[in-house]
Amino acid sequence: MPWFVGGDIDGFFGLALDNLVQLLVIVGLCQGVLGFSEELVYGRILPGAAVSLLVGNLFYAWQAKKLADAEGRSDVCALPYGINTVTLFAFVFLVMLPAKLSAQAAGLADPSRAAWQAGLLACFCAALIEIFGAFVADWLRRVTPRAALLSSSGIALGFIALGYLFRAYAHPIVGLSTLAVILLIYFGRVRFKGRIPGGLVAISLGTILAWLTGVAPSGPDPVSTGWRFPTPVLGDLFDALRMDYVLTYLSVILPMGLISLVGSLQNIESAEAAGDRYSTRTSLVVNGIGTIAACAFGSCFPTTLYIGHPGWKSMGARAGYSVLNGMFMSLICLSGTLSYIAWLVPVDAGLAIILWIGIVIAAQAFQATPNHHAPAVVVGMLPGLAAWGAFMAKSGLHAAGLGNANGPPFSNALLGEFAKADLWMEGAFALEQGAVFSATILAAITVSVIERRFFQASLWCWVAALFAVCGLMNSYRWVASDTTLSLTPAWPWALAYASMGLVFLAANWVTVAEEDGKPPLG
């Protein structure tokens, strides 16, 4: 397999656009919410992100090339890799912002530096969880059904497919025209004359239409900050390694690290289902190394193995798209050109590629599992869709003025208002917390029941009960503008899971198989 093929261009546009969005979010949150200086954002955080993105993308490209050479194949696709979106928001709002407010209350001279150091610590701890988790991941893959490991397709449907579909229909001339190009190329299995990459056509057409229809430009005029090169920040990292920081933010760091670990594991399983079997341990350890590189050079944001491998592979991407993405992301992080690119090429121009990725991920969950496990796939999708629904509901409340600086805070009273409209948001908020865990376990329970392995189903129920008791799923609390994981026992759900386990355990003695009269398999 050559290092670069035509499909790598398409894959690069899709992955680079996704990474670009993460970088723009980082800049917006760090400067707008945390009040970080331009020097801290462009001189420390973005160069640190550049190091982590380059390290990981180059490794996963090399890993794909090595696998292709070992198996004599030319269709191996590198694992997609980038900054962890979920952890990005969690660390900003639940670690760095509280650290800044505490530093201000304590009268520290530089609250922003305290917030940044707390973020470095959280990033470092997340890396340790990723690395240590790599040594038990193979065992997890052996005991967990594939339908459960592909259950993140619900997140893909909600946060990727539906989220971007809304935006495409908000700007329909741009969104639907580019969607037509993507459907034509990837579902219609045709190519443009002259071998012009379909992704390039979609991005170019979207950019032109966005400028003609007034969608672009958006935001402030671009400003160059000049070249900034990464420098180690080990002194600040060591300053952050204080026990009070660790204990204060453990309730955020631990679940975010575990969720990232399980998500990366699901994405490795997704790649294998698409035909590319990578070493679980090596892939996860390098992911952790990428996160360590991020915090060692100033970025507060962990990296992760992205969902979407089947989509990039279907595009024809191989190893080169990962190389291109790593080099391009590093260039814009170091050169100060990020604002120029965001100004010139609006996100709307590439929405269709991201939407298509979400569709392919959801489709793979059905295609790569036995037909009779299809109900388990659907069950596994539901928590991810519920999490997206909870996110939409809270975003709607923000738009109405609740949870904002000048509006009333979120509170338990909202549940009664939702119930009047027959919306039982307590369940949605419970599913939102630890949605990856809920999806995996519920899908595994369903597979076990389908196979009439009722004792195994009861074991999965008790695993869910244990997670609920530990506060890793279904445990939420109200804050002024959100519902967050509380890391306290979620007793109602723990008891409910235990009850489910007893029902399945009893099934071995109180039921018989309706189809063939054979006893349950146990």
C-alpha cells in the first residue's frame, strides 16, 4: 500500500475540518469563558495541541502502513485521531473555570494561570487512565459483545448526524448542495472526471456558495499572531501536581478518563469490524502518550481515537490522510493562521462530510453484527440519542435565558415543568451521565438475552449496579447552567439494575424456550 492515494485527500478534508472545529472551540472557550490571554492560548495551548496531534497522527499512519505491509493489503485505513470533544468541554467548565473562580476568591495575582495549571493536571491524569487502561482493554473486548462495543453509534447519530443535519437545513443552499455531492460520490460510487477528489469538490462548492449566500464570512476579521513554537511547561505541570487539585477535580477527571478509554476501545472495535485489526494495547498507549505530549507542552486537552474509521475507509482514505492531517493541524497551530482559515472556509462548507461519517458509523453497527443482534444495536443507540436530547433541551433553556449570567439558574423545579409536557427529563439527564457506559451495558444485556445466556445477562446488570453505586453512570447533579456527573451513588438506578439481574437469574428456572423447547443456555 502506498503512503498516499487519491482517497487520502477526501479523508484529509473531513478529518481536518473536524479537528479545525475543535481548535476553534478551544480558542473561543479559553478566551471567551476563561479569559486566557492571547499569549497563553497561541503561545502555549495551541503549540501543545500541535505536538499531540502530530505525534498521534504520524504514529497511526505508520501503524496502518505496517498492518498493510504485514497482511499484503492495500485497503487499510489509519485510525482517526484528534482532540477529545467531550473532555474539552468538561475540563473547561468543570475544572478550569472553577479553578479560576477559586483563585479569584483567594486573591491570587494570576487566576488564569491557576486555571491553566489545573487543566494541565487534569490532562496528565487523563493520560495515565488511558495508558493504564490499555492493559485491561483486550480482556474487555473479549468479554463484551460486538453489538455493545459498537453502541457509540447512538452518539454518532445524535451529536454528529442529527446535529450537523440541523445546521445543513439552517443553511440549505450550502448544506444540501454539498450533501448531494457527498451522496453522489460515496453512496453512488462514482467519481468526477479528471479524478478530482469528491471531498475537495464538496468543500470548494460549499465555500463558494457560503460566500455567495452571505453565510461567510462570520465572526471577527482574522488576526495573525505570528509563529509560536512549542516549549516544555514541565515546571507548571509539576506545580499543578498538588493533592488538593487532584482531590478537588477527581470527580471530573476519573469519569472523563474512563469514558474516553471506553470510547477509544469502541472505535478500535469499529475499525476491526471494518476489516482493520489493530493492537488494542498499542493503540491505546500511544493515545495516552499523545495526551502526555499535549500537557507537557502546554495543552490542557486530551487526545482520543476518533469515531468514524468506517467512514474514512469508505472514502478511500488509507495512511496518508492521517499524515496530512497531523502536518496541517500542526502548521495552523504554530503559524497563527487559524483565524484566517476559519474566516475563509466556513464550517458549513464541510458539514456534508461530517454528516456522512455519522450515517456510516450507525450503518456499520448493524452491518458488522449478526442479524439477530439488531435489537441490541438499537438498544445500544438509545442512551447516546438520549444524551443528545438532554443536550438539546439544556441548550434550549440557555436560549430562553435560563442558566445564563442574568437569568435564573437550573434547578430541580425544571423537571416538573418538563413533565407537564410529558417530557420525563429526569430519565434523559440520568442517561446523559455515563452514556457510553449505559449504551455498552444495555446492549450487552440485550445480546445475552437474545442468546438465552440469562446468567450472563444478570452479571451485566450487576456491573451496571456497581457503576451506578460508584456514581460513574446515571448520577447527576444540578449546577447553575448544566447537569453534570456527581460521582455520588445513584441508588434508584443501582437498585433497578440489581432488580433486573434477579429477573434474569430467575429466568433459568421459571421460563422455557418458546421456539424449540430447549432449556436456556445459562
